[in-house]
Amino acid sequence: MVFSSVTFLFLFLPLVLAGTFFTGKRFRNHVLFAASLLFYIWGEGAFIFLLLSSIVATFFTGHWIENSSGFRQKLFLALGVTVNLLPLFIFKYLNFSLDALAPVFVFAGQVPWQVEAIHLPAGISFFTFQAISYLIDVYRRITPAEKHLLGCGLYISMFPQLIAGPIVRYHDIAKQLVQRTVNMKKFSDGAERFIFGLSKKVLLADPLGVKADEIFSLPLQELTMGNSWLGATCFSLQIYYDFSGYSDMAIGLGKMFGFRLPENFNYPYISRSMREFWRRWHISLSTWLRDYLYIPLGGSHKGTGRTFTNLLIVFLLCGLWHGASWTFVLWGLWHGIFLVLERLVPLQQNSILRQGLGWLYTTVVVMIGWVIFRSPDMGTAWQFIQVMAGEQGTIESSFFTALVADRLFLTELIVGLVLALPLYKALCRMAESIQRPGLPHFRLLAAESGVALGRVTLFSALLYFVLISVAAQAYHPFLYFQF
């Protein structure tokens, strides 16, 4: 079940909202937990037992860690982390590992082991990382162990962020699991955020994804420099609006149920360095890797060489986290290498020109990285990048003619490029500024009414076009469901 489906929008979500409202504070966690399990069963069936096993193992291991010390405490932590990582390895990395080891078996005169293709349960990377962060935080005494199995289960399985994040730390929502309020302001803000995210997915990510798929599926001899850059641009925007749209919907749904979930994106395509990009892109993952991997490895406190090694290890694993493929490994190392280079040669951004050059450099590096990420193998990625570099000629005039002729796609592309800038954020700040206290009553009332009317008009229009699109076509699943 995806958030952009008719079943979710018109059946599942209204019933769950009604259930949590009418059962009151005493049983709303029960309803939300049951709804989260149903949500997962709907798409993954029997793999619900994998999720339940993670919940039960994490809950009891957390208590063992809290009630022990010394070697026993470390042993229980290792046990809890292993129990959570083992299914992730089997379902996501077993075949990849066996393929990588095949030359070793051949060299040793043995027949390489082979395993049939294994279905990857949706969201396994996300709920595994949440469970591990919980256990480590209990070990570090950052948070006490959850006293109730229901609370632990809801933390790990809560459906708004179960499938594709954001990755939530337990200590960020522990109090909200026990006590939270839902009022009209929170609910309306959550509904607006949900509609905004749904619009990103349906009105931008999906149509841009269609064009990206079309270009990336072209035979190499038919690929031109113009089309290759267009394909890279479309995929860059598709993955941003797909994933940030899901995060917006998750945060919006969280507000509607009384939870405050962490932000996950902050306009990453305005970044002027790769370091800034990773402070803006998939924030919950980058901070998770920083706190639970980079810092424990020594961070930047054990010399320059160790710092560079740590960065490469972290981003190698970041690539692998996204998928069991050499292209994901290369994508992670690609980002890690540029983060190392930026420490060797710090970017000077003390002028508008240098800031612009920093943005251009970052954008090109990120787009090339997305080509690697999107390609089925490294050979295809290299050929695509060569075409982008002009191996098959310059951008031809017929490319611009075809682009302008497709007005609907051109509109979607332009809107996608514009909304990647923080213009909506600037408009929100402007709206807040004209409602400042101290204005005469009549002017303040007029300003508040105008802003409210503008918001209602905007989100009503978005909802109208989204519902038309939902009714008219089938949707692509969220890209991050496969990770």
C-alpha cells in the first residue's frame, strides 16, 4: 500500500484517523500499532513476522542491556545488533556476497554457491537502523529502555515512516508515545504537509521519472549529449521529489496523529559543497551514520589519514545501505572521495562568484553520482557519463526543438527546477512577516485572512490535481521502497 493509492487515501487513512479519535487517549496507541501492522501486511504479507521478530528481540534485548553492565552489557548489545542485522544481510546482501566470492570459489576449484533470488522486504533497512539506534542509545544511557512492548512496537513499526523513513531516534519520540496532543492547528498543518508531499510525488516525481526511464532505456547509439543531461536532470529531480515527498507525507501524517518527526531534507540542490549536500540530503541517514558509525570509528580526532579512511568507510557502507550492487558501492565511494578532497582543498566561498562555482561543482558531482546510482551496472554508467561529456557530439538544435514542443513535460521540468529552490520557504517567511504583532487590528485581520485564503487556495488546487491524477493513472512505487 502506497500513500498515493486510492485505497490508502480514501479507506485506510480515514479509518485509522477515526479509530484513533474515537478510542481516545487510552487506546490510540493500540489502534495505531494495529494499523501499522495491517499496513505492512497489506504489502508484505508473511514478512510481518520478520518485523514482529525485530520488535520483540529489540524490546527484550534493550531491557537486558539496561539491567547489566561491563562485559555482559556489551555482549547483549552485540547480540541485539546481530539479531537485527542478520535478516538484513540474508535478504539484502547474501546473493551479492556470494556473487562477489564466486571468483574465490573458482580459484579454489570449488563450484560457487548459488541462492535463488530473495524478495527484499519493504522498509527493512529503515526499521533495522531504528532498532539498532535504540539499542545503542540504551547502552550509552542516552535513553531508558521502553517499559512496554506496545511502545517499542509502535516506535519501530509506525506506518507513516515505516517503509522509507525518516529514521527516527527513540529518544526523540519517547515522550510523545506516552503523551501527545492533537488539535486543529496541528492536524491542519499535518494535512497541508501531507498534501504538499503527495503533490511532489504525483505531480513531479512520477512524470519526471517517466522521462528519465525513457532516456536511460535508450540504446547507446541513440543517446545524445542533450538527452543524457536531460535524463540525468530528470532522475535527479525524480529521486529528490520522490523521497522528499515521502518524507513530507510521513511528517504530515505524524502531525495528524500528534507526533513530531524529524525533518529529512533541506533543499539539497542549493548546496555549494558536498559537505553541505550531506547536511541537507537524507538528514536522518547522514546523522545516523555520523553518530553510530563515523564517530565510533574515531571521527576526525585521530589524525588526517584516519579521518579520510573513516569517511571512505562510512560512505562505502552508505552506498551499500542503498542496495547490494557495485553501482551503489561506487556511488558511495564517489561521494566519499569528494568529501575527502574537500578536506584536502577547502572550498573558498568568500565571494558570489566562488559560491556560484561551488554550486556548479556540487551539482555536476551529484548528477554524475545519480547516473551511477541509476545505472544497472558500472559499464552502462561509464558509457552514459561519456555521452554527457560530449563523446557523441555537442547538444543538437533538434533536442531543444523537441523539448519545447512537449509543453506539458517542459512545464513539469521548469516547476521541478524552481521548487528545488527555497522559494516556498521564502514565501512562508514573507507571510509570517506581514502578520507581525503591533499592526492595527484591521490590517492584521486583513493580513491573516489573505494568508489563510492563499494557503487554502494553493492546497485545494494541489489536492484537486492530485486526485485527478490518482484517478486517471497507475503510479510508480516510491523509489526508496527498494532500499
